[in-house]
Amino acid sequence: MADILRIDLSSDAASSAPLSGDLAGLGGRALTSALVATEVDPKCDPLGPDNLLVVAGGILAGTSFPNGGRVSVGAKSPLTQGIKEANAGGQTARKLANLGIRAVALSGAAGELSLLEIDVSGARVKPAPELKGLGSYDTVAKLRETYGDDATYVLVGPAGEMQLKSAAVVTTTPDFLLRTASRGGLGAVMGSKNLKAIVINDKGAERTKIANPEAMKAAASAMSEGIRNHPIMQGLGALGTPLLVNVASAGIGCIATRNFSMGAFEGADKISGETMNGPLTSRPNAETTHRCMTGCVINCSQVYTDEAGDLVTSGFEFETLALLGSNCAIDDLDQLARLDRLCDDIGIDTIETGAAIGVAMEGGMLAWGDGKAAEALLKGITSGNPDSLLIANGCVATGTKLGVSRIPAVKGQSIAAWEPRVLKATGVTYATSPMGADHTAGNMLPTETYDSSVPEGQVPTSQFVQTYFAATDALGLCLFAAIAAADNMDTLVPMLVQAAGAVLGEELPPDYLMQLGTKNILQERDFNTRAGMTAADDRLPAFMTTEVIQPRGLVFDVPEAEMDAIFAG
Amino acid sequence: MADILRIDLSSDAASSAPLSGDLAGLGGRALTSALVATEVDPKCDPLGPDNLLVVAGGILAGTSFPNGGRVSVGAKSPLTQGIKEANAGGQTARKLANLGIRAVALSGAAGELSLLEIDVSGARVKPAPELKGLGSYDTVAKLRETYGDDATYVLVGPAGEMQLKSAAVVTTTPDFLLRTASRGGLGAVMGSKNLKAIVINDKGAERTKIANPEAMKAAASAMSEGIRNHPIMQGLGALGTPLLVNVASAGIGCIATRNFSMGAFEGADKISGETMNGPLTSRPNAETTHRCMTGCVINCSQVYTDEAGDLVTSGFEFETLALLGSNCAIDDLDQLARLDRLCDDIGIDTIETGAAIGVAMEGGMLAWGDGKAAEALLKGITSGNPDSLLIANGCVATGTKLGVSRIPAVKGQSIAAWEPRVLKATGVTYATSPMGADHTAGNMLPTETYDSSVPEGQVPTSQFVQTYFAATDALGLCLFAAIAAADNMDTLVPMLVQAAGAVLGEELPPDYLMQLGTKNILQERDFNTRAGMTAADDRLPAFMTTEVIQPRGLVFDVPEAEMDAIFAG
């Protein structure tokens, strides 16, 4: 039985009830979006009390299915002004599931800075003045002093408290390192509700029970084996997502470089997984592999320390290396690790931040490649430096203020690192996804049989991957496991359906995922339409249709009429 | 009958005699190198009177064979301290041939700034104080006032007079635009001899007679048709060598960018042939095609004017666009055209200059992409600005002074625009050619059947193309015609042999070109050995073996032992 826990922060009223009606059987993004779409006024102020912040585990949360523990955070976004979901690893989904909770829906706003405790005895909101202004690292340390290591933590850094538009929602891994649901400024929504943290303690809870344990066991076993045998997953296990730096730069020519003016970066190898492996294998306390959540069999992350062995950061990912690295022409791994740590500690999205700094570099605020100046800018956020606040409000705010014409954003939110002029189905996703230009919303790299560079045929490809990844976001499945399954469409995708059916106690149809994803996306698109978006919002920035991207020499040239017909039939 | 005209500038003694002995039948680079190798002390000061400056037409000069009118200039180089040949278009070779002269060999040094007149009545050296300090454009204008349009002119700009190491020897086209024999600082050698100009007037001369006119006619006809039917030559006719910008950047990822730290440039399309076609077709007096010499059937050049229709430059080529453009991150065509004009007018090599400015940008002397600062630097050469003089002495001088570790040079001379980590046979050529890293010494682009990116097999490929292009340099054949012939090895290469035989009155063996090129290169290598060069000089700069070049992710990894064995057997 999966419950929804509703908390009205204005009144401290808490209630819990089984998911039912249209919400029954949903999880992850499908659930956050269903709640936001049906309960939030599309025209409301996303930073006002009428917005709803939803934290939801996926359908597979708490089960033995591998890599199924992602947590979705959803609300109306202050960056896109549309419906938004961002998901992260960490223990949130698992511990909520152990407590019988699939989603926490937070309405209203607290009168003072507060935290929310959830445990076997219920849920309660408490003032938390002692956490005011604390960085994410200090917040977790302070919470652990009080609540210990049986709990997991969901929180915002100072940027969330300040309601800055790039603010992220931060979660914690099994070993209390940080992960973020970064995109769309959902940390600002949490901050607007005066909620600094959610403490989830599953001590004393029974482990998640599911309807059909045998079917789950078989599906989980097949999936684990499928992931372990997948060559890309093996590569990710060895070098992590930084493996993708050289793939995207040297291999495909599609890595964001110098404010999206280039598709490859001369310093790519210096910030690659291959290079990062040096400090990870030689420095004290560094780890080449790390998992963000219980049940992960890929271990794509790492623990990055300095030469003395002190932690700098973890979850130091491809998107961060690209947006803060190549996109800003910064090629120093230690410098980038410090920037990543600062973003996590302040609680902001590294993608939006890297895009904003790239725009600021183009606009002359700081020099290309000047990592120290970027670091100083980030450090100025908490002290209210005006340039720093501009950056923390995102790349559109920064570019507009500086008069920069090349602003890499869709629906007010920055584009992720995968260049859409080279990856045109990804470009269609960036343009048309109700989420804005997320790398997780439907990215499609070229294969031996798929040419990403031609304009023809990209819309159906995008529609398929958008739908599929929306469905796996509902499962709470990590993106890489979803890719491993997609590459084994006949053998592993049915295991995803079988696992969901095992949780829900139903025999699900073979096209369950497509049905789930389609319904989800149509609901999101409808919300955005009601919020005032039109086809004009389903566009890449104009410069991408006129400026060729080197080294591939391509523009984005998928016909607009085709894009406008996506999800129409 | 082909004569060699010898002028001792120290004594004004002139003598003329048929080429004989080992020199008989030679032309172009084979002849300049044979003279320098046998008559110049390899240990001499290249800027002293013991150096010999040779100006020689190719074997096919003055004939009806298409594209056979290049002129070679040879001497010991002040940049490489080895034997050097650089060749150019223009009318020099044809007019010398019409006068029965294949080579002019200049020894000693004049006591004051002088010019050399060559016409049907003989040769004479005259003081030329009125030309002192004049730019190339003004020099040509002043000479035309005196000598008119029946003559052609070979000259140096102020840089040659100042004996700066990047100084070029300048020639004139049929319509008195400028072309340069740029590489190796041969203009400084001419300047060291106090020779400002050579005036070659063939009025009253009989047209070149050859031994076997019928064989020549057939060969010339086949070759013209072969060139006209070659798709690359058609492309060069349409867009000129700037066509290669997008090919090298977007297509192959092998264009010198930001001081050879990258193989593709975000601004490539802005400086491409496709983009240049805009101003060339819309501006008054601009021309999309232009030929540098009589007998050209490719017309790869152009006339670039400003918006008012005033001439800016001609012969605005790929190497210039790459070294001054992508290599310096300058993406403004009008700016680059002004820089090209300045280089021609001052009389310096655009390749060496672009490489030096790229190094200066890396060293902080000026900002990446700052075309105006580059223009100011060039303008400072004639007034003796110390930074400007550093640039004009080449990239090694600049990089050494600024303490830059990435200096893209071999044998003291800058590398051309084609990235050797991607084009590895070209890399072998750059490393081992006795000429240093010239793009004309043996460049090899990838084809469907040839992979330029692997270390294996590149040495024999380089040896073949080095030998072939040395031979076509002896013919006086332009590089593109040589490529068209090489792409039709069975049908057109025999036409080259037949044409040379028609001039020389001999039945030449089928492997004539390989014999000619091999003998030439071995003679040049021997000179360099006697000048003190060792295998250590046959190396690319070390950074190219350790720093990967993006977007291709390659280092230069051809085994040194293999390179050391080139031309050994």
C-alpha cells in the first residue's frame, strides 16, 4: 500500500492516505506531475504559497530491483514557469517506501524556517532557526548530530533559502555525501515554503512489501545481469560519467563549449574520466566508484579528494564537467571539483550555473577559462554580490542583463551539455519537452544505425525517447539502467514491466511503459498550455538554427511544423 | 636551352651559361637545392654574403602545360639554418623562361640597396635608394611607373630589408597583385644581399621553344582536361582554398586552432570559403576567381575588396585563414583580409606570423581573438616596436621570449595549418622533411581507403608524398595540379613525365618523378646533416606526442625509429 503524505506548511496540518483514483499506481515523475497538474493553478506564482512541492519515490522504490531508487521532486518551476520534475539519487525514495510513503506533497508556506520530520510515528513540522544560512554540507552535519545515521536528508542550501532561481533540492547518499535534484529551481520552491530540510528516518519500519515477490525476484535478477553485461555500464563503472567527456568532445563533437559556440573542447582530455582516474587512484581517501543509493549495481560516481585526502566532492559528473568546464573553457579538474563542491554547498544546479557563467564570460563579466574568477563569483552568492546573484538566477537573467545574444536556454532554463545541432533528436527533446532542455528528458546519441545529424526522422525518435524516459522516471529507475534496458528492448524492457506489475499486483500490458509515459507527458504539456505556453516556447534558441556548430558544421534544422506535431497522434 | 644567370652582387659581375653536368635538366626546387647544396657552406651565416639566393623556374616553365609556372626560391634559411626552398605563383618563371633563363643565382651582397634588371639585352644591378623602406604594394607601383607592364617583379618588403626571419620573397601576378614565396625567411636572405627587387622584362624575347612540341601538346591537353574534371579542382575554382576551412575544421578536425591546442574552431564557418563567397559576390570589384599565373586552369584565388570596392588583398588563402584566423581565434574575415594585406605589404609569411601571434596570445601578449591588437602588432614592425619585431622573427623567437611551452615549430620554423596529430603522414613529413614543417612538402588527407589517424604505415606514405611533391616542385607544377595528377596515377602522372621529356628532349623512364624527387631530397638531407642537424631535428614538438588534440582525441605516436629510417632505403 503506497500512501501520499500531505503537509500544509501554513497550518502544519498533516494527513496521510493511500494513493487512489487517477493517482493509484503512479510514482516518481508521473506522480509529481499528476499532483501538480491537478492541484496547482498553472498561473500561480511558483514561489508563492499556492505552489505544491512534491517529493515522490518511483514505483520500484524500496524493492530489490536494481537502480530503482531515484527520487522525483516536482512543482511549478520558477525558471520555466511550467511544470517541472527533477530527480536525484540518494536514500529518500527507499526510506519513504519503507515507511509506506510514495509521495510527500507540501503546500502552503511555513511562517519561519522549518524542518519536516518523517518517521514511523508520523510527520511533524518544527522550527529550525539553527539551520538558517547553513551550507548543504554543514546542514547535513548538523542534522546528523541530532538525527543520526538511520535518517536520510532532503534539504536546500542558502540559494534555496534565498529563492534564487537555480536553487536545487539536495539529497544524501548512504554515506551522507550530497546529490541534487537540480533543474528548474525547485530548491527555490522549497525555500519559498520556508522549509530547510526533510528528515526521513525509517528506523523501526518494515521493509517494503510487494504484491508479487517471485516475479520481482526474477525481474531484478535479469535486470542486474543485463546491466552488468552492458559495455557502457561497465565503462561507467570504471570511469563514471566523466567517461562521456571524451566521447562527446572527441568522439561526437557535441559537448557544450565556450557558451555553446563549439562542439569540442581543446582541454577535454584534461577534464576527462581517463584523466580524473589519476587523482582518484593516487590520492588518499579518493574512490573510483561510488553509489548514490542502495541497490545500485553500476556505481558510476566517485569520491574526489584533494592531495591531502580531504573530501572535495562526490557526484562530480559529466554535465558539471561540461557546463562548468568546456562551456567556460576551464580545464583544471581540481578547480572544477571546487566549483562543483561550491554549487552543492550553496545548493545550485551546476548546469544552470555553468551556462550562466559561460554567458557571463561571453558578455565580458569574467575571462574565458578563469576558474578562480568563477569561484569568486560563486562565493559571492551568499553575501549578495549583485553579479553573483545574477549568475544564481540563471543564464537567461545573466544574458539579458549583459546584453548577450547567444543565450542557450529553452523555456527560461539552460540547455544541458549535449549539443542539439549535432544530436537533433535530443534537440527536438530540448525544444518540446514540457521539462525544458534537460539531458534526462530524452537524449539520443548516434549509433551505427541512427544518424543524429540529419533533420529527417528526429521527431518520432524524440517522441519515443521522451516517452520511454518519462516512464522510467515514474519507475524511479536511474537513467543508465533505463538505457541498458532500452538496448535490450526484447529482454529487459519486459523485466521493467514485470517488476512494476510485481509492485502493483497487476498483470500489466506489454506497452505499459509507453502508455504511462505518454499519459504523463500529455498531462504536463496540458499544464504548460494552461500556464500560457505556446508553440513559440517549443523552440531552441534562434542562434542554433543559424550558427553552425564546429567541428561538425551543423545547424539545427528540424522543421518546426514537424516539431509542433509531436505528441499530436 | 636553359641557362643559369649568375650575379655576384658584391662585384656586380654577371655571367650566363647553359645548365650542365649535374644541373642539366633540373628546374624549380631540384635546381635551387642542387645549387645551394653544392655551392653553399652548410655552416655559413644565412644572412651573410656566403649564402646563395637562387630564383628558378620549373622544368615546365614557359610551356603550354597547365599550372606549370611556379617559381622556386632557394637558399640556406635563417629560420631553419638548413636548406630551404619556397615557391610561388606569379609570372617570374614564365618570363625567365621566355628569356631562356631557368635560374638566377645571386651571390655576395650589394653595397647599397639595389635592384636587378633582367631583359633581352642582359642583366644589370642598379642602386635603388628610392625603394628603401617601401611596402610591397608601393614598391610594385613605383617599379611599374619605371618599367611598365611588360615586366614582372620579384621583391622584398620592409621585413626583408630589415632581415627579419619571417620575411618572404614577393612576386607579381599577371595583373600585378602579390604572391609570396613565404616560408623559411628567404626574404631576409634577399634583404641581406641588399637586393630590393628583380625586374624581369621579356619584351622582345621569343616564346619558349621546346624539344618535342607535339608530345607537349598532347600531355598539356590531357592534363588540362584531367584538372577540369577533378571535383576538388572544381571546388577550388568555385570557392578557392578557403573551401578547405570547413573541410579541415568540421570535416577532419585538423585545423590549427588556438596555438595548436585544438583541431577545430567554433568560428570556422565565419572564415570559410562558403562565407567569403558573400562579399566576393556582392562587393564592387571583388572577384570570386583569380589566377596567379598565366597557364592556370584552376583559378583557385580571388580578389577581396572592402565594401567600397577598394582592393584589400588577393591570394587570401586557407593557410592564412587558419594560422591568423582559427589559430589566433580571430573569426572576422574583413579583419583577416587586412592582416593578410599587411603581411604581404610588409613582406612576411602569414603562416609564421599567425603561429607567432598564436604563441604570443598564449603567452599573454595579446588576447585570444583580438584582431585589432594583432593588426597593431604588425603595423609596429616597420617602426621597430620590440614586440612586433619579436613576432616578425617567428614563433620560436616569440615563444622562447615569452616562456611559452607550446611552440608549434620544427627546425625553427612554424608548423603549417594541417594538424599532424590527426594527419600522421603529414606529421612525418613535418618532422622529417628537409624543408621543415611546410604544408606543401607532403601533406596527405584521409581518404576512404587511407586512415591518417593510426600510427602504422605513415612513414612510407610520407616518403612517397614527400618524393612526389619534391618532383612536382622541380617541374614548377602547382600543388593542386600535382594532386589532380596523383589522383589519376595511371593516366595523368605519365603526362607529367611526357611533358618533362618534351622539354628536355629525352625519353624519360616511367619512374622519372620518383628518381628526381628522391635524389633531390637526399641531397637536401645531406646538406642539413652537414649543417649540423641530427635525428633530434626530425621531430615534432614534444607537446604533440603528449597532449591529445580535440575533437579527434589523438596524439602523434608514429614511432621515432620508423621516422629515423625514412629515405634510408
